[in-house]
Amino acid sequence: MHINPERSTRPDYDLLVRQVASVLEGERDLIANASQFSALVYDTIADLNWAGFYLTVPSKKGEGQDLLVGPFQGKPACARIPFGRGVCGTTAVERKTIVVPDVHAFPGHIACDSASASEIVIPLVKNDKLIGVFDIDSPTPDRFSEEDKAGLEAMVQAFLDGTDC
């Protein structure tokens, strides 16, 4: 687990939203901004072991769509996740944020890192199109509160507003 002593257990999400806009200012590229965004989240929010993107791509089987790993911080991750599978795939289908207090209790959870205990996945929807999902894992059970959900959704919106997708 990455530990930065400057991280607080209670993030100032209003400040973080402003930091997202500042970090992305002047750049609209999806991959560049996703790289910067995942690094910002991983470095400023406490008690995480993975933070990153899965981007929507055509399925290898030629039917439907998958999520393909994009820019992230943390250990190597699952490369491809079918829509509807695990927390990320379910978020992609439902297009709503899913907070999972105990990943081991989530039906079909995909364990890319056995140290992960809780997870939040936020859909990336721009102009009514699903671009992908932003996934955050923690080694602590029940890590993500309603405050975290609202704050992280606001950060993701700032990312989407500052990025061409």
C-alpha cells in the first residue's frame, strides 16, 4: 500500500476538485489527463492500494464491449473486464457509482489484488456515452463513505469537464 504522510483520512474534496481542474488545465488528451488524475487521487487520498481507469473498448469476441485497463497507480491489474462482470463491469452496465464495503461479499468480484477489501467504481459518462470507469480499491473494509462517494464523483466530473473523450 502506498502511504503519503501528507494525506489526511478526511479529504477536502472541494480543494481536490479545484486541484483536478488546475492539473488538467491546458491539456485535453484523455490518456494524459487520466494519468495525471489517477496519480492525484492515489497521492492525495489515504488508505488506497489502487486507483485507475478502465476504458470502454470493443469486445475481443466481436460482440458487445469490454473495459480495458488504462492509466492507473498501484500493482498490476486485470487487463480486460467484460461488461457485467465484477464491480467495474457492473458499474459499466448500470452507469451508476457502486460502493462495495466488502469486495469478498460482492457476487462475481474479480480479485486482481488479494489485499483489496473495499472498492468504489464511478462510471465515466460524457455526452451520454460511457467512456469507461474509474476504480479505487482499499485494503481497509468499508473504506468509502457517502462523503467519499460524492467527493469522488465531483472529482470525476471535473476530469470529464477538462478532457476530450
